[in-house]
Amino acid sequence: AQATLAQGTLAQVSKTVRFQRAEAATAAAVAAIGEAPQHRMAVASDTVPQEPWLWDWDAGLAAKSPSHAELQRTVRSFIEDEIMPNIAHWEEEGGFPPSLHERAYRAGVYGIGWPSEYGGTAPGDPDIWHKLILHDELHTACSGGILASLFTHSISLPPILAIGSLEQKAKYAPDIIRGNKRCSLAITEPGGGSDVAGMQTTAVREGDAYVLDGVKMFISGGMNADYFTVGARTGT
């Protein structure tokens, strides 16, 4: 009970610190460019108070619509139930159970925004406020490593959906979106980092397959991945 209380306090302190840092950065920016705060906040909806919403945005975001309120409750419950009670142990161990991917999907967090025909869940077409709620709630866990490893499909699946064949999408997307299979993106190379234009890895067509030749490194979630979306050159 004491550990859970401490973790909850840590999350609240983290959000307070973020507010303070954001406030200081905003004040410095305003002083530098001489822009009035009310003009800077003009991007906010008319339903959200212009002055205080940036520092205490939870209620304002939930008020956007029932869909936004439901998403906030969903993601917050997942963090409180699945992440916070285990985060200290997982950080110490350097990993988390593979089943967390499937649990995140069942909780309504893992499949957000993906095509419904492949298992995507609501909201199916998230707006910028949905995305802000999702990331704000996820990061109250104060663990970028866990989140980066848990949501590797957010960067590895889009290329498959964008340029993959219908057969490839039907074969890979449902299991990836539901958390049954894990997929990672392989871009970074020893000689050029994540400079896609400078990639040296090649893919040469041989029959019905491509033969890859190159070296990749720093693949988020790579040690536990079932599939890899690999960036490679197919021409000169």
C-alpha cells in the first residue's frame, strides 16, 4: 500500500514539475517575442478557459466531448491498474511481461486509431485532443523506456499499412494491433544513425523474396519483436 501511494505521489509530482517547467519556458518565450499570452493560447477551444487550461488541462480536455472524456478514463485506468503497481519492479528487471501488449489492447489503449477492419479500437480517427490525452495520461507513469518498448507498433506498423499489399496487411496487422505479435522498426545504422537518406542497408530481389545486406542497431523493442519493418535501399 505504501509503495502504491508513493508511486501515485510520484506521478502527481511529475505532472506538477512539468507544469512548472512549461510555465517557465512559456514565460521566457513570451518575453523573447513580446507576444501576449491570450494570443499564444488562441489555439485552445472556446470551451476551454484560455488562461489556466495549459497548467490544469485534465478537466478541460475531458470537456471537449464524451469521446475525449472516455479516452481519458480509459488510459488513466490502464496506467493506474497495470503500470503503476509494477513499474518499479519492471525498471529494476529491465523489462516487462510480453502479455502487457495484449492487456493494453484489452484495456482499450493499444488499438486506438488503427483501422477497425484489422482490430483497431475507438476513437477510430483521433483528433489532436485525443492524441494529447493519450500521451499525457501515458506519461504520468514517468517511464519513457516502458512506453517506447510497449508501443513500438506506433512506428513499425504505419509503413505496412501505407504501402503494404492487401495480403500483407491482412496477414500482419491484426496480430500486431491486438498485441498478439510484436513489431519493431529497424532504421538506425552504425554509420549514419537514423538518417534515412544516408541508409546503407540494401534489399535485393531474388525470386519472391528480398535479400537484406546491412547492419541495424538501437531497435526499440527489438529483442522481443516477432516482426521487423526494415528500412533498406532497393536501388542505387
